[in-house]
Amino acid sequence: MLTKPAIHVTNLHFRYQDNGQELLNIPDWQVEQGQSLFISGPSGSGKSTLLNLICGALVPTSGNIDILGGAFSQLRGTQRDAKRAKHIGVVFQQFNLIPYLSVRQNIQAAAYFAGAVKQNLDVRLLDFFTQLQLEPALLDRQASLLSVGQQQRVAIVRALINSPEILVVDEPTSALDANARDAFMEMLLKLTQTNKSTLLFVSHDSALAGYFEQHISMAELSTLGAESL
Ligand SMILES: Nc1ncnc2c1ncn2[C@@H]1O[C@H](COP(=O)(O)OP(=O)(O)OP(=O)(O)O)[C@@H](O)[C@H]1O
């Protein structure tokens, strides 16, 4: 059975308004559903920018990004926000938890923005906490009081709580030592496989590529489909 690609990028060009140079030029690129993909590239090559475009925090200067077979980057802001909340989980480099809210409130906020506060939210929360070896008592702790490792795991729970089809992860291991990094990667891969999510993971650390089914560099992305233009 043919399934629609999780992500389809066509003729994408991107430049920051206050920075004249074109940063991204991706002619034609698809990511299939369920795939785990590692995107590497040196610092400044546009990895975080690409993820921000895919999750709709930025819009292309020109070109299109479709998500799950439907328009995404072309949608108006609120529609795009709603589609992101429903279908895309994001783990940022700095985790971006809301510091003055409790862990539970941080996760509930993500469920709320997806438009469906699921009845079994608490059950799912506790299940994730068990899998990630997080104490349930942490649920009522203020997010600013968590250790870096705890913040990272809570950020994963928040990203996965709505069972998104697509999980986008930006360099989450830079603050970890080698053992903690390996444990984190195994946990992330296991959770995304259980969830059957498409995983996009960016890092400048090519040592992590072995965890993924596919690996592409930012330089290769710029040439995909170029011959057919
Ligand atoms: N808001 C912005 N306005 C203007 N330029 C920006 C902005 N954000 C990033 N840039 C520039 O765009 C380029 C790509 O940045 P980006 O953060 O996407 O790269 P990266 O590959 O993720 O880097 P790193 O591995 O260091 O995180 C850099 O030159 C950066 O200075």
C-alpha cells in the first residue's frame, strides 16, 4: 500500500531577512512515514533552521513543505500551529520547558494545544514516566527545578504525549557525557519505534548516525532532485 510521505519539501529556498545570503536551497526531498533519519552538518549549516521550517516556526522564503500529504508551510499561522500541535512533536536543543509551570502543566499544555485533552492522559503520562525512569513525584515539581537530564526526558514526554506522526529533535545530547548520551539515544529510538513516529534528528556529532536507518548531510540535501529541475 502506498502511503503519503511524512514530509515533502519542494523548491525550498530560505534566507533570514536581516541576513542577505541564501541559507537553504532544497529542490526536492521526501521523508517516508516511520523512517528514522539523521541529518548532519557543521555548525551554521542551517540544521536548526531546517527543523524550524519543518515544524512551521519559520516559513520558507519560497517553495513548499507538505506534511502527511497536505499543505503545511502554505497554511496561515493559526492553521499551521494547529497542524503542528496535532502531528509534530519537537524536542529543542534547550528543551524549552516553561520554567514557572509544573512538569505536569508543561505536558498538559502540549496536549491542550493539540485540541484533544485525552481522557487517559494521566495513564499515558505515568507510562512514559516509567519507561523513562522518571519519579512520578516529579510531575508536581516546577520545571525550573529539574536537572538537565530530567528536563530532557520531560521534553521527550511532552513531545510524544499526543502520539505525533513526526518527531523532530534538535541536538539534545550536547550537554551529556558519552554514557548518558548512549542511554538517551536508545531510549529515544525505542520510544519512537513503539509510537511508529517518523524521527528527524539533527546533530553535528556524526558518531550518532549509527542509531538511525538513514543519514543525510546538509550538503547532500541541497542537491536532491536538482537534476530534475
Ligand atoms: N534569527 C536569525 N536571524 C538571522 N540569522 C540567523 C538566525 N538564526 C540563525 N541564523 C544564522 O543562520 C545560519 C544557520 O544557523 P542554524 O542555527 O540553522 O545552524 P546549525 O547548523 O543548526 O548550527 P549549530 O550546529 O551551531 O546549532 C547561521 O549563520 C546563523 O548565524
